[in-house]
Amino acid sequence: MAMTAEHEQLPCGVELEALVIQVTDSQPPVEPAHQNNCPYCQSALRGLRQGWGTVQSLTREPVPIPPRLTAQIMARVRTLARYVVDSILLGHPRGETRISRTVLGQVIQRIACSVPGVVFASAKPIPHDPPEPARLSVAIRLVVAFGPAIETLTHTVRHVIDRRVPTLTGAQLSRIDITIEDIAELAD
């Protein structure tokens, strides 16, 4: 049935929409005396009640799930989960920012390499379980120069990373694990 801007009326002048609302919302009639004696209203109400009853019975029937729908939904959920796990999420009133863990690792690596006495750094962000949108931990492997005290050097690396990463990326670090992989002699 095509929808029109004009209201459909029964031959008696009653708008069909008023009868539809009466039946679907269980409202009392606007003009009970007219409705009880009018054959047009009575006929329309019978048809509407029968049709509405059919609609109501259909709403109580279970809806069969298409065979592949569950698999498609789960594939999408897995994709979205990977998307969340592979990045941190920074919320903002005007939108959201996602920074990949790869980029965070590179930022942390460069910050660690800026500390005097660090020859090489490799950083691997570690997601939390359960995931926290703007927090992460990091595992750092370092090659350090022979000479400076290792404990002092690792303390400095932690301090610099903990101070600069939130400023540069917005990410908050829960934990910074450092492994010294090698010691290198620096050429004079």
C-alpha cells in the first residue's frame, strides 16, 4: 500500500489512522456511540483487530537464524577484537584516536635510545588482559655501553620512558620491564 500525506477516511468520515491507533494501542474509541452503531467502523475494526492479532502472533514466533549468520558475526567480533588489541584507544569529545602498538613500540624504542649509555633498544608493548583502552605495559631489551652502572642506567631509562611516553602518545604505562641483552664497547 502506498503511503500518502492525505489521511484515509471511511465513508462515514472517521479517519482510518484513529482506528489503527485505537486497536494497536488498546485505546478507547474517540466517539463510542458512533463507532458502536456504524457498520463502516465496525467492519474496519474487525479487520484491524484480525490483522493486528496476526502481527502479534508473528512477534511471538521464534525467528530462525540463517546458518552462516553466527559465523559471520563471530568473524566480525574477532576482527574488532584484534583491532582493539593491536592499538590503544584515546577518547576525546570530538572523536577517538587509535595508536597502533607498533608505533608505541617505536616511540618507546627511540626514547630509550636517547638515554646516554644505551647503544640499542628494542621495545614490545604488552596488552593488558582484560584490555585497558589507554594503558599498556612494555618489555624493553637493551644493549648498553660498558661503563655506566646498569642499575642507574635502567632506572634512568624507566624514568625517561615513564615521563615522555604519556606526553608524546597519551598512553599510560603500567609496567616497564627491562632486559639487558648485551654490553658493547664504545669506540673512542
